[in-house]
Amino acid sequence: YSTEQTEITDLPACDSWNPGSLHLVSKFKNPSSSCSVDVSAVWWERAGVKEPCIITACEDVVSLWKPLDTLQWEKVHTWQFTEVPVLQIVPVPDVYNLICVALGNLEIREIRALLCSSGDESEKQVLLKSGNIKAVLGLTKRRLVSSIGTFCNQQIQIMTFAEDGGSKDEQLLMPPDETILTFAEVQGMQDALLGTTTVNNIVIWNLKTGQLLKKVHIDDSYQASICHRAYSEMGLLFVVLSHPCAKESQAFGSPMFQLLVINPKTAQSVRVLLCCLPQGQAGRFLEGDVKDHIAAAVLTSGTIAIWDLLLGHCTAVLPPVSDQNWSLVKWSGTDSHLLAGQKDGNIFIYRY
Amino acid sequence: CSTADLGPISLNWFEELSSEAPP
């Protein structure tokens, strides 16, 4: 897509010598009357052609949008939810024509698969899991990991989908006797899985055998950290965490992300990078997403900020647009675009 | 920070931990 609309650039962070920029590629509005809660990009096959489509989720409806030639988006499928509201979209890599969603009020109560019947293309939804679900993540090789329950009653399950999203296989992972907060796949090591726990540990599993390999205690300065990504390099694990509960400090302001390096053999860890806001920006971490080495966060101020983890600093800031605060930010799974959403259903697609 | 703080590093940590951990 070429840029035809407003260009919104950067904002040089502190001592940035190479400011990044965000270029608006296209935008559309989901006219649903309920609150917009999530956005994602998926591959969807129609008439034998796989297309990069956008999924939007409001509290009571999930919609699939396909691209038209004119930088417009057309809504082609909707799934309605009348009993339990939608909390988040759970993309499952390597599966076509299937989306998972988590439903609940404050906590996840159900995970459902959304798909279309092959004959008449009518929308279907299938209940995959129900209960007190603490964390869920779609993994490569068509897998979905979820943890149900807390402490000693916790069950951690891996579900594997068939290529067409159909029949599935289930496997259990050894629970760590600590409540799991988030999961993260390890780039460069497909059979490893990380989890963060409520007592500030990072746990490492072997996905093939289900074994719990190690618990690593991380710095107690930030509680309830979320693990977004992990990379395996040269015998070490590099882990990107965010800190929604962190308090502002005079020295650093509000920490958004940190990059930790962990030696899995010794369970020792060292912080190598702390991502804070550039001067003049205020707010705490609300939600965020990390793809490769680029991290994006929505701040409580309604602004989106982006950090390059290799350069080690903030490279772009996107202030609220049309007087509407940002509430969602996701990297597209189908290209290098950034999806930014507002509560009223406006979705903006930027090239970074 | 220094990688010395992390202790001895093994390139085969995943296989080694898998052989040591309970099944």
C-alpha cells in the first residue's frame, strides 16, 4: 500500500539520532455500538486465495475485514456474543480461517474458536475451554497454551489444531505451583515456553516432554510483570517484560519495558535495558506488543510510544488522533504494520 | 552489567536441563 493520507512522524526522543516514523496507510471505523477491545491481523482464505485480513473485537461482536484495492476495508464476517463479553483476540499462528477469542468479565471464563462452515460460509463458534482461565497464548505450529486454575489446582494445557482448524490433540505441561500470569514463546527455540508467575518467577518448560525445566526469580522492583517475547542466543535467554503496575520514579520516570538476560543453567539474570518515556511524556504502561526487536505501548495518557530494543531508546511517539486517546496497539502478524485502535471503534494502520 | 554475573553459560542448556528435570 502507498501512503496517501496524513503522515505522522516521530518525535525525537531524548538523544535519538535515528528517529523512527509512523506513516498512516489506511483507516476504518467499526460501527459497533459497544466498546472496542482488541484488534489483530490474520491470514484468511477465500475462494482459494489467502489474504491478510483484520480482526476487530468489540464486547459483543468480532468482525473479519478483508482488504479492497482502494485502501478500504470490507466487513465480511461477524460473530455475535450475547452472554459473555469478549476480552481479547488470541491469534494462533500457522492456522488459516480460524481465530480464537477469550471471553469473560474481569477474568477469562471461556476460550472459543471462530470459523466459517465450508459449505455456506456461515459463521460458527466452538467452545474450546471453560473455567477460571488465567492465561492463554497462541503458539507456532498451530498450538494454543492455556492455564486453568491457581496454585496447586492449576492445569496447563497445550492444544494442537489440524491445518484446517479442525481436529485437535491435547497435552499437559507440569504446573509450577504458582499462578501463571502470562506465557511467551522463545524465538530461536521452538520447543521452549516461558511463563511469568504472580510471585515474580519466570518458569521454563520443554513443550515436547511437558517438563518444567527451571524457575528463575527476577528482580522484585516491579511486580506482576508481563512477558511479551523471549529470544534464545548463545546459551542465554533475552526476555522482554512490561510493567503495568510499576510506579513512577524520579530517576527514570515510568518504566515501560525492560530487557533481561537470563542464564537458564544457573537461573541468574541481569537487566540489560530499561525502556522509559522520553522527556516531556507522562503516563504509565496500559498495554503493549513486541514484534522482533520493536516494542509498542499505549500509555495511560492516551499516547502510543515505540522503542527499538536494539538501539535502546524510544524512536516514535504517536499522540492521540482526532482528540481520541489510543486504547489498543498491536503489530500485524501478516506484515510490518502497526494497528492502533480507539475505544469508539476507529482502527488506524501505520507503516513503521 | 557483565555476563560474569550470570555464571557459566552452556549452549546446550535446553538439552541439559531436560535430562536433569523430572519427567
